Amino acid sequence: MRNRAAWRPSKFEIDRAGKWRGSRSEVPITSRLAADIAAGFYYQTIHEHARGRLIDLGCGKVPLYGMYKDLVSDVVCVDWPNSLHDSAHTDVFADLNHPLDVEETGFDTAIASDVIEHLHTPEALFASAARLLRPQGKLLVGVPLLYWIHEMPHDFHRYTRFALEKMTRDAGLTVISLTAAGGSPEVLSDMATKSLGSSKIISSAMYGVSRALLTIPLVKRLSAATREAMPMAYFLVAQKLPDGSAPDTEAAAGARFTTG
């Protein structure tokens, strides 16, 4: 990763309690609830699965570096030349809609955080990850589902769990876990905050009320009950098989699907 010493937290930051959350300086109030939820899932997923040599696909400002830097031995950052984000840390400039032209392989971990919805041909990223990963290497993907249009005009898709499973299998990878995040209370709170975004005072109040409501046991139960049908986002962990062969379709279809 270029300019490693100059890296600073961007989309995610650590709060006073030592937990990761959406940045209070870089993430607008209209997206803070979604960023808070994503931060927790990324931290949990990274600490369970990120190891060895890591390639960060669609890295932007490398917002997850603070979560994985002490878990991995080497980091290669990839982003496209016309990225809307700072490219100070990018090692390889490439369009991830096409096969990634990187000669080195043998990566233990590949990450694509909030990236594939911005690709018109996301299958290319999955195929590139499958080629770059060593046997038993893992691909970690986070992607929104019920979320507003963003980074226009480069916002092309929203994926259900079934689309994510299919792209994973088609690339020759197997699904280790596929976790749904949020539920109807989170989605409705996020949409309400965004709808009131023209007023910073009102949207800030809505964010505060939403965070408080989401701690109530009844609301938590409603969230859990609606999570599979109305998730805010998905977090996927896929793995390259030990021999590099394609996974058994029936076994892959029975992989762990959880609601977080």
C-alpha cells in the first residue's frame, strides 16, 4: 500500500468506547446509520477471516485499513483511475469491470467493500478474485441492498442473496457465510433520515431517535423477524477450494446464511 504512513481514518473511525462506527466528520448524517451498522459487520468479518497477503479491490481511501492492518502481512490496493475518492494509497489502477491485469497471485484475502454495486459487470471482480486467491484464500464482500442511489452515475445494481450466491459459484468459489444486516426498522430509519436530509437539524434528530429506538427489545425483535426479507445490506465470505476446483453446487447452496 502506497503512502502507508500517511493513512488516516475516513469512512470509519473508532469511538471513545473503542468500537468502530461511521465517521462523524466524513460520513453525512443521512448515511451515518448505515455506516454504523456496516462498521460493526466489517470489523467482525475482518477479524474472523482476514489473514496473510491482502488485496483491497476498489480501495478508495482504504477505509478498512485500520481494521485489518495488524492482521495481515502485506496490502495491495486497487482502484480505477477516475475514482471519486483520493487515490494516494492506490498501488494498481484498473477498471474492475474487466479481468484484473495483476501478475502476482497467492493472496490470502481479497476485500471488496461497498464496491460491486458500482460495477456494471461485477462478475469480473469475482473472477479476478478467484484467480488471485491462493487455494483456501477468502473473498470478503459488503454490499447494500435497500439503500438509496449514490455516487451517481456509477451505481448500477442491488443484489439479493441469491445473486451473490450465483456470482460466487460461477467464479469457482464457495460461500462460507452470507449475513443479512438490518431489517425493516433500520431500513425505515435510514430512509426517513435521508428524506429529511435537507434539514440538518431534523435529520440529526431523526438519526438520534433512530439509534435510541433500535435498542428497544421490541424493535430488535421486529428487526430480526424482517431481516431476511428486508435487509439493508449483505456481508459475504467466500473461499477458494483447497484444490482450486469449482464447488459442489448443492453443498454451496447449503452454506451458512445468517441474519446479523
